[in-house]
Amino acid sequence: MMQKAKFIWNKIENLLFIGFAASILYLTINSFIDGSLKSFIGMGYLNDMADPIQKKIYYQSVMALLSMLTTFFLLVEMIRLFIKMHPFKNVNYKVTELKASMVGQPFMKRIAILFDRVGKVSFVREFFRRYKSTFLAKVFNEYISKLIIIFVYIEMMPFFQQFALFTVDRSWYGWLYAYLMWELTYWIWHYAAHRVRLFWCLHSPHHAPAEMNLTVAWVHFFAEGYYTAAIQVPLLMILGVRPEMVAIILVIDGTWGTFIHAGEDAFKNGKLWVLEKLFITPSHHRVHHAKNPLYMDTNFCVLLPFWDWLFGTLQNEKDEVKIEYGITREMDVTNFVDFYFGECICLYKDLKSTNGFKNKLYLLFMPPGWTPESREKTAVVVRQQFLAGQEHLGKTSRDFIIEKFKS
Ligand SMILES: [Zn+2]
Ligand SMILES: [Zn+2]
């Protein structure tokens, strides 16, 4: 009975995915072509980039360029997948075979055979593996989380501004201060999201994809916006950041935050030459999405790596350690329920099988992998064990400075 329900639900998920993928792709391609073509007559993307320059709002031009690049990369990723897997190879033979298997079958059976065959094409399988859950997450999140964010930022900011210790001015160092404070508060919630099991349940969908591509940027648990804003907004207001600064920072953070999810198919090494010393790059964020012991729970920042560097959570991509994406638990990425709610289900099961109120409470707030018996499976211990004897892999310039001071 349960098995049958699961089977039917999976078919429903697949159909929803096909529908949403078709419409999202149609809209994306359409607006990309539109924006590009209009550039020839001084509108579209060209206008989006040139207009802010005239108004001297330069960051908007950079953001417009980045959004255009991101859309372009998104399409490149998919086209390259298509070329790599060439689904139309031997198509004549396949069609003849398909027709033969349908002969004499009733109409509904023919449809079933057709879907079954298409589902077995390796390109289709890979497309589902990469994009099904990320596309469904996008649709699922689209409205719910946006409403939350709007409420939180519009209602909460003026309230907490009353408690501001001071207010920064709009000079360049005021902006730098504001951005650093944004990154600090971001680092705090993101760190908590990885180190507190309860929060990890909400953050894990973002880490569930087994492949890096731009659609991964869409995946966030819809309720994540609640507590991230509850942590960031009061702190930012108390630390003297102006609400209008937060509004602009949100745009920059969102655009850069999407761009750093470019996968290897769009942006091979993901590094930005010397800029990678100053900014978080796609390479840094690939490390953040890796499940390798060396990479787990590192690189929490979005644009400026400063706090990661200072707190010792910065990890550069190493040639010796090839990135493996995803989370350490066995899971089926094409099963949306497992992808989105899997960690919640695991926590629920662990809570049920753990004895004692205190242990249950610990289970909620200790890092993922913790059990009353051992800490062996937590990311910190796993990483330490991996680094034993090859400490150089995990070091940054911060560690060299500390060593200099010590000696
Ligand atoms: Zn994360
Ligand atoms: Zn990410």
C-alpha cells in the first residue's frame, strides 16, 4: 500500500517537474534572447548595464552584468549536458524499435511504453538527477519565502532601528563597514545552520544536490528565511547599519550568491585569478557544497571571505582532493520528499530511538552526526582525523600569521 502510494507520488512529482521545467526554461530563454536582441538597439541588457553608469550607480551595472552572465551560464550548463549525452544518437533505430513494441497495444499502454522508454534515455535520467529537485524547490519556495522576507525586512527593520547604538554614514568606509557587518551576521546564522542539528534540517536541502549548477542557488528551505532574518536584522540594526543599506546589500548578496553556484560545465575552474584572495569565488562555494572530510563545514561567507579567514573556516580548493558534492547520508536526489525533508525525517527517527529527555534535547542542538555515545561522526572530528599528518591542506595565511606570533 505504502509502496504503491510512493510510486504514484513519484509519478506526480515527475509530471510536475516536466511542466515547471518547460515553463521556467521557456521564460528564461525568452527573456535571455529578448534582453540580448534589444541590446542591439541600445535597450535590453546593454541598457541595464549602461543606464546605471550614467546615473553613477556603478554597482547596479555590475549586478546587471552578473545576472546576464548567470542566465547565460545556466543555459550553457544545460546545452553542454545535452551535447555530452547526445540523446538523438541512433534515433532512427530507437524509434523503429519503439514503434515495434507498441504494435497491437491499447492506447494507454502505448503512452506508458513511450514514457518508460523516454525515461530510460541517459540524457533524460541525468537531466532529472541534476534538475528535478532543484526546479521543484524553486517553485515550492517562490511565493512562500518571498512573503516571509518582505514581512521581516519591512516590519522588523524600523522596529529594531530604535535600539541602534549609532548610525553609520554613507561614506565608502561606512559601506565597507555595513557590508562586513552583513557578512558577519550571515556567517553567524550559516555557521549555526551547519553546526546545530535542528537548523541543519532547514539548511540541508541547499546541500542535497549531488551536482553543482546554477539551479542549486534556488534551493532553500522555505522556512529558512524566518530565522536567518531573526538573527541578521536585529544585529544589523543595533550595529548601526541603515535599512536602505540593507536593501542594497540584499541585491548584491543575492546576485553574487547566485553567481557563485556556477558549475564546472559553465565555469571550469571557478577561480577569479588574484580576485580570489579578496572575494568568495565559485571555487570557494563548490568547497562549501562538498562532502569530503577536508571540505565539510567551511566557507560560510558569500562575497567577502574575511570572517571565514578570521574564524578559521576558510578552505581553498585543493588539487589533491577532488570535490564530491552533496550530503554524507545515502539519499535519492530525484526523490523530492527525501531531498527536501529527508533530514527532518532522520532527526525525527533519531529522537524517537534516543532515550532520556536530556539526550533528546542535546540531539536537537548538537552538531549533525552527534550521538549520546560519540562525537566521531561530527564534521569537526572527521576533518581533524583527515588532516592528521597532512595539516598543510587545511592552512590559510591566517595560520601562518598565528604561527609567526607564537614563535
Ligand atoms: Zn551551507
Ligand atoms: Zn550554495
